[in-house]
Amino acid sequence: MNKQLRKAVIAGNWKMNKTPAEAKELIEGIKPLVKNADCDVVVCVPYVDLSVVLEATKGTNIGVGAENCHWENSGAFTGEISAPMLTSMGVQYVIIGHSERRTYFGETDQTVNKRIRAALNAGLNVILCVGESLEQREQGITAELVAMQTKIALCGVTKEELKKMIIAYEPIWAIGTGKTATAQQANEVCAVIRSVIADLYGKDAADAFTIQYGGSMNAKNAAELLAQPDVDGGLIGGASLKPADFAEIVKAASK
């Protein structure tokens, strides 16, 4: 990462874990360990945990995000949550296009773009996820696929709005599997994303843009991954549920 050009961001993605009571306990465990962080710290939590986490993080350096939002502000979409609903609570971030949303719930590049548009319109900061499957990597189309996902997702996003976005590269084959892309592999794809940003918005925008790695970053491999020039942070899954491990990643990003 290059902290002279762009900010480092470590964001936890809790996925479908933690009741409100458990969420409060987890946040209380994280707070003292990250209070002196020299990077942005975010926790993205299930909808039912948002209220308690927002309350528990008041006055701290921890930002709060949701794990998804709908592309409409309201309507007959049973079970969905809109971006204005999130901002009305004080939520600052939202994850959009996570591979689990794409794999299990029919998310497409086009619906990702619509959700991004809604989130930006509501004033949310967006963490956009892109990445390839193992089959696609073995076919040698990682760069083309990730570039396409990025371009479609950013369709209609202005250079000014880009400042409210982060992209997380998450190789699907490395999420929850214990496998991790090598630091070099992670950096190569993050560099591809930065190149796409440069083509769309110019070199200055690309240089200032934060790109995270999101494939099983943990306390042991964080320092090596974050030492790569184009890896500016992490979207952390399992390790974000363990205060000491999450804090160790934040520490690595604070150097």
C-alpha cells in the first residue's frame, strides 16, 4: 500500500453471524484494540445488528456498514432494505456485489451497478466486490473478467462519486476456503483494477483510489499482502469475528 497517495481501509464483513447481544460483545472487544489505528476501520454487520453496533461505536474511530442494499428507495420488495433506510440510521458504508450475493442470490453485474447507483445517491460509501472463480482463473481470464466487472459496476459513476467508493478484489476460490492468493497474485489483480480506474477516470483518480484484498486475509498473512504496492487494505471475513486477529490486521495496515 502507498499511504502517501491513498488511505488504507480495513473492513470487517461479519456475513450471517452474531445476534445483537453477541455483536455488542464483539464490538466491545474490538474497540480498545483498534483505537490508535493509523488506517480507516469499518465493520459491516447484519441488518439486525446495525442499531446496537452504531450505538456501541459512537465516539470511536470505527465506521459502520451494511452488507447489501436494494436499488429502489422503497416498494414491494419483501425482505429487502433500501439505501435511505440505512443512511437514516447513521450507517456510513455498504458492501455491494459480494461473491456470495452473486453466487447464491442471483446478483449480476447489472444489478450491482443499480445498487451502487442507489447507495451513492443516498450518500453511502460503497465497498464494491469483484473477483473470479477457480475455473475462470485456470482459464486465464482473470484480468479480463475483473476489468469487465469493474467497468459495468462503475457505469454512470462520476469522478467525484468515485471518491465515495472502494473496490475489494476477492478471488472466489479463496473465500472461506483457507486458500489465499499469493501476495503477488493479489497485487497483480489489484493493479488491473487500478489500471481500469486510470482508463476511466485518469491517473490521479487511480493513484488516490483504495483497493482492498478480500480473499481470506488473516493475522498471519496480512503484513505480506499489505506490503504490496497496489493492496490498500482488506475486506476481512472470518478474522473480523475475532478481536485479536482483526486488530492484528489493523495493526499491519497502520504501519
